[in-house]
Amino acid sequence: SAPQSLVSRKRREFIGMPAPPGYVPGVGRGATGFTTRSDIGPAREADDAPDERHMPPPKKPAHDDDEKGEDENLNDANYDEFSGYGGSLCTRDPYEKDDEEADRIYSSVDDRMDERRREHRERRFREEMEKFRKERPKIQQQFVDLKRDLALVSEDEWLSLPEVGDARNKRQRNPRAEKFTPAPDSLLAKGLSAGQTTAQVDLREQLQGGIATPWGGASTSSAGGADIDMKKIGQARTSLMDIKLTQAADSVTGQTVVDPMGYLTDLNSVIPQHGADINDVKKARLLLKSVRESNLKHPPAWIASARLEELTGKMQEARNLIMRGAEECPRSEDIWMEASRLIPADQARAVVAQGINHLPQSVRLWVRAAELESEPKRKRRVFRKALEQVPSSVRLWKLAVELEEPEDARVMLRRAVECCPTSVDLWLALAKLETYETARSVLNQARDNVPTDRLIWITAAKLEEAHKNLPMVGKIIDRAVAALQVAGVEINRDLWLKDAEECESSGSMETARAIVRTVVGHGIDEPDRKRQWLTDAEGFTAREAFECARAVYAKLIAAFPAKKSVWLAAAHFEKNHGTREALESLLVNAVSKCPTAEALWLMGAKSKWLADDIPGARYILANAFKANPNSEEIWLAAVRLESENNDFERARKLLLRARNQASTARVWMKSARLEWCLGELEQAKALLNEGLRAYPQFDKMWMMLGQIAEQEGNVEAARAAYNEGIQRCRQSVPLWLLLARLEMGQGQATRARSILERARVNNPRVPQLWLEAVRTELKSGQPQMAAATMSRALQQCPTAGQLWAEAIFMEARPQRRAKSVDATKKCEHDPHVLLAVGRLFWCERQINKARDWFQRAVKLDSDFGDAWANWRRFELQHGTEDQQRRVAALCEAAEPRHGELWCSLAKCPATGDCALLNCWIS
């Protein structure tokens, strides 16, 4: 190896570089250049530079560009024991393919090592960021809860927010670039000398008399005779600037020491008391001043000026202005009222007293004076003085009577009706305080004084009802309508019906019914009576005015006794809001007027059956048979009544008679259903086969035949029944579903897919078929195929709630909430989607939200049994006993009949259709 001295010696920079133009070696030592004959041209002197000195320097080779003209540094400072020299020792060597491959291998190794450390590095970075965000959260994160509360702000509250004013002045609102010019030292010196006092006179002032101005711009010497040190002044100014900068920033980290949260909190203390610009306030103040000066007797100018000062926070100035206005305009009621509002309460009494002295007839001032009093005794005294001045004021009489005892109030009201004979309220108040006979006399006097008011007549009817004189109630209402028409008063039907609702809410039921009977037909054309009266009855029912609605239905029945729809509407009303006795009485009258209305007979029989009056129900159905001998509904209702009471032999006989006298597909189906529930499978199959010969297009019998074969374990017979039923009824979706489920139960997933594909060809855009296809893929262990099928299904049926409900629970748990949002947007009013969202909240243990969504589902479709079943199970797990009983009662009243799971249980022979009937067949 080379000696250390050679290695450490610094290499000269000019070695290896071309000589500069005109360079002659040794010319510094006195040597001269020479030429020979071989040179072209004459010989040159030593100081004669050749022409080649202006030629461009030779180009560097390509590798010199890469090295940027730098030689390798082999200094000890650039040497490391592990990695050697910092630079490359092989820079000048050629770059071959082996070198390229080696660099690529090393690069891949470095990338692989970096990839192995990346996960740890990223995790550590995330942890550090989370820790940093916890310590120093963003302002946006600090206001997240407040932003969430904005969802509870109503539109009226949002619109009532005041407009944000700009409290800045004109210079702040229109900023200009400020210019800062450093003050020269001469100006500082001049200012220093101008503020000093001289205790002695120097020699020059003595020579010049002490009054001559120094020449040459010289300044007066200081007291001590020392010169001003401008350097120290500059240093002091620099020190002061450093102190200010140190206070505003941290000298170590450079971070501001201003607390951002404290700064935002302190902004509350600098909110201006008014939202307008200060310049606008000045302009308004100047404008109002000019208005006041131009017309001192203009009260609105004084009031506006006082309110302006109140708005800006200058309460004393506002009080002074309003009192000056009261002096200038003593006859203005508004100024005295405004003064009583601005002046403190202890001084407001004197102000109101002054106003009353100027305006003794002002009702508002008297009321204000009573409001300023705190004791009832003083209030009564003020009102009595007011009534002495203004005896014709109804408002003062009402306020005064409210403060009196009943006996004193009766005396005052007698005087009040003498002073104000046209006030209906005073007459009615007096009638309420008098006895029955006296009250009748008072109301008669009121009718004489105010013959055009309906409330007096209604009060008279209430009075008679309260004293059990019911026959007079209807007569009084009839007289009222006739008398008002004679007096030229228009009978407003809506107002009278509203008065009827108020009478019912106050307990005057007979008065309410009388008003409805008299007024409900007023102003209604003959063709519109039925429609309008049904609308009125529904409106009364919605507003819980049941007696008014019952009166409307009575009017309807009297006007349309042969209308089946009227009787049904009245019966449903009594069923939901009346008693069982009233319903049965109504139905007896209904079937006598409409004997062919099967629904009325069935409602009567059901009412008897629910009351455990089986003989009564049989009697009603027997009469229904006489009126409707060939009615399928009545036959099946009789069969259901006997089967519910476990009298199966009588039910069989009834079905036999029905098959002979009123043979229909449903009768044959119910006959087979009864035998199936009783375990007589052979008899059931025989009835089904016989029924199918008569009605081959009835799909339910094919379905029952296949299900019985499945129950017996005869798969081939079931498959044959389903296939033959499909050939007869290609549009029957349940048949296709049963066949596909049969094949899936036998492990034939491919055949089940084929069946469902054929079903979709024959019945396109049917959600139930797509849903079964998705479930088939899930049962086969193909979640990807199930997801693809669900995607196609949602494209074909974008508003199918069953598909969206299934899609929600097909997603992973974190994505279910987003999927439920999409489902509610597409199917906002679908009970399947509402039920799925309720189950989702149930899974997430959000009990209140889940209960709300279950309630929405059953309210949207009370016939959807799956929603009732899930809600019932939810309450059994998370609800109280009262909530459980409430759900059960509501479900029993709703009588649901539909739903995938509900029907599968209700119609299962294992549970028994005869034991799980929820309603009469309709």
C-alpha cells in the first residue's frame, strides 16, 4: 500500500487539466519560447501569444459529465471503517452489464428491507399522530358535538338568528398597506433637546445675550454639558424590540405563547352590543336629531331616538331622550308607554302617573299602572280608578273581574253588562256565576242586546244540558240557526262544527250532537252529501271527537239506509272507538237494511264469537244462510267457527254441504286443509285430487298436494305435483319457490338454480324469485355468486324492499349502516326495509332506536306479521311487562295475516291452522 503521506497529501486541482491559452512553461523563471523549422510560420517571440489561444477548450469525454469534473476524494475525513470511502473507487471504470445487474439486485434487496419495515413505521406514525391529535385536537374536532346539535335546530329558530353585523370601522374594513419609515437619529436628538430645560447659560449665550439662535443646526447642550450618545439610543431601541418579540413568541421552540382556546373564549367578552356599524349609528343619530329638531311634537322621532340609544347600550341617554319627548308630547300614549318601559320599576310608577294625568282615558296606561303594582290589593284599586275614568272599556272590566272573589265578581259583572251591553264575553261570564233561573234570564237579555252572536245560543244549550233538560238542547240549537238567519247572519258550517268539538271536549255531549245534526247538512249539495259527511266523520275521528263522528254517522245512516259502505264505515267506527253492545246493535240494524251484505253478517258473528257467545254467533250465521244461501264466505265462516271450538264433525258436515251447494275452489281447499290439520292425509289427498279435477288452475291445491307428499317423505310425488302445477299455473310464484326449495333440500343446487332461472323467465321482475336465488347461493356456500345475484336483482327490481332488507345483512358489519341508508332512500315506505333497520339497531344494542323503527314498520303496514313478531321478541328481551302486554294487545287488534315467517308458522300443519287463526276469512 502507498505511504500514509502520499495518501493524505492533497491533490493539486490543476493536474490533468489543459494549459491555458498562451501558457509558456518556465516563463516565470525567465525562460523564453522557441520554434523550429518544423513549425509552420515564422518564429515568435516569448511574449507573442499564438493564435490558438482564442480557440474553444477541448470537450470533455462523456464520463467526465457524470463525474461533474470532480476527482475522487481519498482523504481520511471521507473514510469509514465499515463502508470505506464516501465516494466510489470505481468511478473511472467502465459501467458493464454485471455492474448494472449488481445494482439492480442491491436495489431490490433495499426495497425488500424497506417493505418489511414499512408496516411498523406506518403503525408508529399513526400512533404518534393519534397521540398528537389527542393532545392538540383541531378546532373542527372540538366543535363536532355542537355541529351535531345543529340538527335539532328548527327552521323558525334558524331564521330568528340575528344578522351578524360588522363592528369594524371604515379603516379596518378597507385596510391599506401601511408604510413604516424609520426615524433618523437627528430627529430623535432634536426631540430630546426640545423637551429639556437648561439650568445654566454657556459662554456663547453670554456673548450673544442668551437670545440668539445657535447657528449651524447645533442644539442646546444638556444640563450636564455631555453630548447625546446616539449609539446607546439605537441599542436601547433594539433591546425594547427584543423584549416585545420575546413576549409574543417562545424563544426556544419558536411557537406562539398565545392560547388559541383562551383566545376564542375571550372573544365572547368583546362582542359588540349592537350589530350595526358605528358609522351607521352615527348617521342614524344625526338623522333622528334632525327629525326631532324639525318637529318637536312628533312622538315617533323621540321613541326611535331612545330605542337607538338603548340599542347601543346608552340607557341613561335613552331615558333622557324619552323624558324630553314626554315633555314635548304629553298627549302621546306611545311615548308614556315607552318611558314606563325604559325607566326603572321604582320610578316607572311616577312616570305612568304623569301620563295618566295627561291621558286619563288611556286604557293602556291604566293597565301598565296595574302591572307595575305587585300586590293584588293595589291592582284592584288601580282598576277601580280606571273604571271610574273609562267605564266602557271591556278589557278593564275583564282584568278587574279576574282579581275579584266570586261574589264581588258577580256584582262587578252586573255593572259591566250595563256599561258594555254589547260584550258577549261579559254576558257569558255573568251567566256562569248566576243560578240556573237567573242565568236563563241573563242569556235572554244577552240575546236581546246581541242578536247576531251564536255563542249565546250555544251557552244556553249547555246550560240546559247541565241541568238535565235534554229535550230543550236540540230545540235551542234549531231556534239559534233560524234566528240568526232571520237576523241576516251567514251560517258558517266550519265554525259551528268547531264549536261542536269544543262542546264535546268540555263535556257537553248532547249539545255537540245537536249542533252536528242541525248544521252538518247546511250548504251541502245533494250529490255531495255522502262524500262530505264521510270526510267530516273521518276528520272528527282523527281529532278524537268521537261523539261528533257518531252523530255524523247517524245522519249518514238516516239519509242512506240502503248503502252498504255507510253501514260498514259506521260499524268499523264502533268497533274501534265504541262498545261491543253499540256495535252489535248497529249490526242488527245494518243486516235488516242490507241483508245481502256478507261482511255485516260476518262482523256480527265475529263479535259474538269474541265475546264467547257461540250460540249467538251460530244464530247470526244461520240467519245469514237464509239471506245468502250460496255465499262462500258465510259457509267458510261457519266452518271456521266450528273448527275454532273443536267441533270438527260439525265442521266436516258443513264443508260437505258447502261442496254440494256452493262448490268453489276455496271450499275444496279448506276441506282438504281441515283433514290435513286433523292428520287424515289420505282423505286430504283424495279431496285435493277431486278438487283439482274440477279446478285445475287453482295453484294452492297443487301446493298442498306437494307439501303433503313432502311430509310423507315421497320426494318424487312432491316433485311431480309441483311440476304439474307449474304446467297449469306458470304465473304462480309460490309453486316455483316450493319446487326450488325441494331440489335444494335434496342437495341439487344446480337444478334449483335452473328452476329459478325458468321462473324468472316466466315471471320477470318478481323480487321473491330473485331473493330465493340469492338465498340458494348462500346455502350452497357461494357468497360471491350471491353478491353478484343480489346486484343483478337490485338492478331489475330497484324498489323491492325484500331485496334491500336481505342486502343489508349480506354486508359485513361495518358496511351495514351505509347499506341501510341506501335502502331507506330507495324504499322509504317499505315495511321490510323498516324492519331490517330496526333489527340492525337491535344488533347494535341501540334499544330506543330499534323500538322506534319497529313501531314505524307496524304503523306503516299493520298487516305485516313479521314486524309484529320481531317487535314482540324484542320487547320480550329488552322491554318491560307493560310494553310486552301493549305489543301483544296491538298485534291482536291488528290481526296480521301476511309476512314470510308469519305465514310459514300460521299455515304449518304442525302448529295447526285451526288453532292459529287470527281473523275470519275475507
